[in-house]
Amino acid sequence: MSAPTHELVRPCMSALRTVSITATGFYVPDRVMTNADLEKIVDTSDEWIFTRSGIRERHIAAEDQATSDLAAAAAQRAMESAGVTPDEIDFILVATCTPDMTFPSTACLVQKLIGAKNAACLDVSAACSGFLYAMDIARQYIACGAKQTILVIGAEKMSSVMDWTDRATCVLFGDGAGAAILQAREAKYGLLTSVLGSDGTLNELLMVPAGGSRQPASHEAIEQGLTCIRMAGREVFKHAVTGMAGAAREALLRCGANIEDVACIIPHQANSRIIQAVGQKLGVPMDRFFMNLERYGNTSAASVIMALDEAVRIGRVQRGDLVLLVVFGAGFTWAASLLEW
Ligand code: ACO
């Protein structure tokens, strides 16, 4: 084979570029389900739910709303805020554990809804950690010059995998979506580092057992609640605290930063007690964390980007702030991202 006679273009060998979140957006369905509403469905109380989790209410999608509908609504807001047209998007990544269907991917369904005809589409499955996993994939593509404008979405219809007779789980989750536009920026502000980790040996502590290839959906599976979330709550709690604190420390270490340098920590919005325990481990007061789980519950892959969007909108995160995002989810999976906003 002879060498080419002309100079090759080497798109993936360009100098690495700074990658920024140029805009965000979020969407929640209209229907609000309060703790008082749940008291009518299962044997629970507002007091129990709030003291154990910090949650007061959550939004629940309409029957005819799927995850892709929530995702597309959040994406529209992020695109408007960024001034980006659907044609400009060259990659759509959707982090979700409640896809519309087994295939095609939810990302392809979002592509159709928003008319982003030039985009490649991919779903990312890392449960509650999915958004930071997807954002890191996007970062790598943009940094090396392979893609220019990537839409990263975290979206969930958790109500579709909820056993409304299981009080230990049905009080914790909600539906929603958050989206971010990632682009290369000349300015120094951007994503500094990401830490990703997993431990598949602990997969049985948090799962939806049936509906996949191991145990396809069947009348029996549905009757036994196996197409819904099964969770060993206390075990999940312990691992979430260790996993999030460890990922946060490693992200800071990689950038030579101290926790005191971080203006705002945005954790996965699972449970205020988990967040308090992470704060204790890191030696950070609670006022440095941003939380909105009181109003939305745990929206899994959507939670961290919904919280970032709200924190920016209300001015809790300002230009130039060092922001730490940290998450934990089924798998187990965990991740942390440090960024200069
Ligand atoms: N209302 C009233 N009582 C309840 C409820 C409820 N909704 N749910 C459980 N209980 C009861 C239990 O039946 C039990 O009763 P018993 O003592 O008579 O047996 C009692 O409350 C205590 O139950 P525990 O499970 O031991 O309660 P715990 O203090 O561990 O709190 C919780 C449960 C809130 C689930 C906690 O373990 C937790 O926060 N775990 C983390 C789970 C989580 O956040 N998962 C999200 C998915 S993973 C992620 O996103 C990181």
C-alpha cells in the first residue's frame, strides 16, 4: 500500500479544545403529586417522607407523555437559551433508565421531535449517574474536534417503573428532564475534569428485574411487581455516601482544587440525608450544596442537570464559579464533574 500523495485531514488529532456548557433547560410535567396525595395511596405520612428523604412533592407525567416528550421539551428550552437551531446539533445523547421502548433509542425519538436532522443519536444507560456519563462522552467528542454542538439530556418517567403499592420506593421518585448544550469555547470557562466509576458486583441492590432479556415482561412478572424498582434502601444509602464523597475528592485532587474553592456543589437529588452525610464526609456545610429535591423528588438521570439549570437561573451559580457535580446510581455507578461556569 502506498502513502497518500496529499496531506490527510486528521479530525481526531487536533489540539484538545475547552468544552463548555453554553446553555441549559429543564421541563417537568404539570401534574404535582404531594406527600398528602401519597397518604391516600399507601400507608405513609408527610412527616415520614420529609424527615427520611427531604421530599415534599414530585411531578408525574401524563399517561400519554413518554420520556422522549419530557426530553424534547427540556431540549427546546436549552436550544432557545443557547441560540442554537436544531440543524446545528451534531450529536444527541440521552441518559435515561426509563426509555420509551427497548429500541429505537430515546435519543432517536427526541431527534424526530425536535427536527435535529444532522445529529447522530445514542442513549446512555448508567441510571441516576447517566447525565454525567453522557456529558463526559460529549466532552471527549468536542475536545478532539469530532463534534461541534452536542445536546446532552437526562430524562426520566420514573412513574412508569413505580410499584404504587410499595411505600418504601414510590414516595421517593418523580418525573422530569434536563438538557445542556455543549460546545467548544475560546474562553477558559468549561469542564475541567470528570471522574467515572462503577461496581457491577452490587447490581442486585437496586434494579428493575424484569422486562429485559433475562426475564421478559409477562403476566407473572407484572403481578409480582418485577417490572418495577426493587431497592435495598439502607445498602443504597451507605454506598451512595461513600461513592459520591470518593468521586468528589478525586475530581478535586485531579485539578489541584480544595473543597473550599468550590462555590456550589450540585449533587444527585436522591435524598437530603444522603447529601448531609456526603457533606459531613467532605467537611462542607450544607449551604454550599444546592438542593431542589423537596419539589421534584428523585428524577434519576434528570436530577443533576435539572438542579444545575435551576441553580443558574436563580443566580446561585455565577459566571466564573467553580461548580462540582456529583452523582450515584444503580449499577452501582458514580461520577463527579468539576467545571468553571
Ligand atoms: N412511610 C412510612 N413508613 C415507611 C415507609 C413510608 N413511605 N417506607 C418504609 N417505611 C417503614 C418500613 O416499613 C420500616 O418499618 P418497620 O420498622 O416496621 O419494619 C420503617 O419505615 C423503617 O424502614 P427503613 O427502610 O429501615 O427506613 P430507613 O430509615 O432506612 O429509610 C429510606 C428508608 C428513606 C429508603 C432510606 O433507606 C434511604 O434513603 N435509602 C436511599 C434510597 C434512595 O435514595 N434511593 C434512590 C435511588 S438510588 C439513588 O438515586 C442514589
